[in-house]
Amino acid sequence: MSTLLQALHHAGQPLLDRLEEIYKDFHRHPELSMQEVRTADILAGKMRALGYEVTTRVGVTGVVCVLRNGAGATVMLRADMDALPMAEATGLPYEATGVTATDSDGSTVGVAHSCGHDMHITWMLGAAEILAQQRDGWSGTVMIVFQPGEETAEGAAAMVADMPAGRFPKPDVILGQHVMVGEAGTVNYRPGVTLSAGDSLKIRLFGRGGHGSMPNTTVDPVVMAAHTVVRLQTIVSREVAPTEPAVLTIGSLQAGTKANIIPDDATIKLNMRTFSEGTRDYMLKSIRRICCAECEASGAPREPEFTTINRYPLTENDLKATQQVAAAFQAEFGDKSYLAARPASASEDFSVFGRTWGVPYVFWFVGGTDPEVYASHVANGTVSQIPSNHSPQFAPVIHPTLQTGLRSMLAAASAWLVAA
Ligand SMILES: [Zn+2]
Ligand SMILES: [Zn+2]
């Protein structure tokens, strides 16, 4: 066991009790993407008190904390801070009730930590404390990054743009973790592709409006959009190889106001998930081809307009670095650490740091479901009914999830920081 994990073990219940209170406070005070002001202030204050060099407002609300501790590797540990624009419905005693905020469209929305990022920052504070207190047990540099705006794919890009070469140490490896449905007490990982790429697009189709009684004088964008929606479904079903996973969902289709008015235009919003760069590029081209061809088929007065809503790159764990993490997990968790069977059809902007800087990265998952509850769902074949991330009922069990994420972060960091 590494010195850091021994120290965590010795810190024991008093540390976990303190972190539990911090977690509940973050949970009760969720903040929307790029608005994490209170959260960032608390984190910056606690990290300064631990002795880190703290820089705030990196990429709007990001916080970068550096601890230099002699020769050796520079390890970057990343946790995301933002909550979601939704109302919580967990019924937990520490539920965030009645929290609202103004989103980027100017609408008032409920806010909840329904993706578990409050757990991520609490894990990180615990790990930061052990690292700061056990400086004689490791050597190297730790750079802890609290990232805003993961849920809108803005935060990592904003931070990277504000972290030019030389401003902070360049990491040798970047590590991150996410709480998800799974037996609490377990961790799982995958070398290579571990999370899908995600692309959201807005496509505006142009027709020519007029009276509903005289369709011959118009170009009907509703019919155009209807054909386009159906034809877009053939990309995954007819064009992508059956062995290649891919998702294309049209989550929004809007046109018109009244039964007897043919509108001028229609708007489609779609989301796409892919697991290889090749399939991603292919599908983006197919979407353009189909939209343009359907507009042409309808006699549209102009080409459709494509706008990127957001873009999450593929999360592709470095093979060698993942081996190092896996060996550290094996030593710490034994059979409670396992290889995930397949990549997850979810997306993250975590990889933006590693991709931009050319640094290997590893991202893994920590189970957050009560072990007994999870076992009964496995026995009944109902695992898919456990409320997942982004459900208003998503509620990681605090113990042993809190301790597990602390152990996994310290175990992984130790693989680079502690001399063998
Ligand atoms: Zn999320
Ligand atoms: Zn998340």
C-alpha cells in the first residue's frame, strides 16, 4: 500500500465525516455551468489553507492549484464543479430544494447536482488534503484542476484557452473520475475509447411561407423537415456498419404557429454519439448531404444553415497510462476493480486538456449505488431502472462512494508520484 493510501487509512472516519458535511453543503448549493462562483470560492479557500498555490478565475470560474514537492512527475487531477438545469427529486434530507438560476437563454431554471459533480470535488478535496499532509511520502508536482462547465462542453476549452504554455506546470499525465450507477465500493476502467464523442447540431431548413389553403404558392418547410427527420434515421441503420456503435437522436423539431399558416422555416436539433473519429466524420458529412439533398428535393429557396450547439471529443484513454492505473487499482481494490465491458454512450470534455496539450490521460468510473440495492437489481434484472446520472432521482450513496473515490484518486496518483 502506498504511503498516501496508508495516510488515508489512518485519517479514517474523522476525515470522512468532515468530507460528508462538505459534500452535503455542495449538494445543497448547486450552480449552473460557468456560474460556479460559490463552489469555486469555497474550493479555492480550502486549497489555499492546505498550502497549494491557487489561481482562480481560470477560464471564467476554473481553479488551478499547484503543490510542488521535489523532483518527479507532474500529475494533473481534474474534477468538474457544475450542476444541471433541473429540479432535484431525490427526497434526501440534504436535497437541494427550491434552488433556481438564470440559464444562458435567460430562463429561470431549477438547479441540481444530478450528475454527481459535487462528489467529484469532494473526493478531490480529500485527496488534496492527504497529498498536502503527507509530503514526505511522495515526490513530484501535483496540479489539481477544478473545472467549470462540463455539462455545456464549455469549461475545459475555456480553461485550456486560459492556460498558455508556461503559466502552469505541464503535466506528464492527466487523471479524472466520474461517479455513476454501479456497486458502490467498486471502480472500473477501460484502455482506449471509454466514452463516446458527442455532437449537437442545430439545422435550419428554409421554405417559403404562405396560406395553408394555397400550398402551391409555398415551399412547405414542415414537409421538408419531416422527410429530413426520417431520412436522417437511415444514417445509423443503413450507412454505418452494424458492428460500429453510433447514435443519432433528433430531440427537437420546431416549425410554425397555426394550423392554416405554412411557415417560412423549420428547425431540427439533433445529437450524435460516436466511438471513432472515422464514424464521427462520416456521419457529420452524411447529415449535411441528406439535409442539403432534401432541401433541394423540396425546391427550397436556399441551402440549410448548420450551427454547432456543442461538441464533446472522444475520451480515449492512453493504453500505457491505463495499465499503470489498473495495476494501482488491482493492488488497492483487488476484485472490486474491473475492466468495463464496453465504452459508455456518454460524453465528457475531460479529454480536451490531454488532446490540446498532447498529454496522456486516464478517465475511470466509481460506482455510486448502495451495494445491497445494486445486488437486488442485478438479481431481478432491473439494473436499467436504477436512476442514472441526469435523472432527478440520481442519488449516489455517500458511504462507501466517498471513500472509494478518495482511494481510487490517491491510488492512481501514487502510480506516478511515489517511488517504487
Ligand atoms: Zn452530466
Ligand atoms: Zn458528469
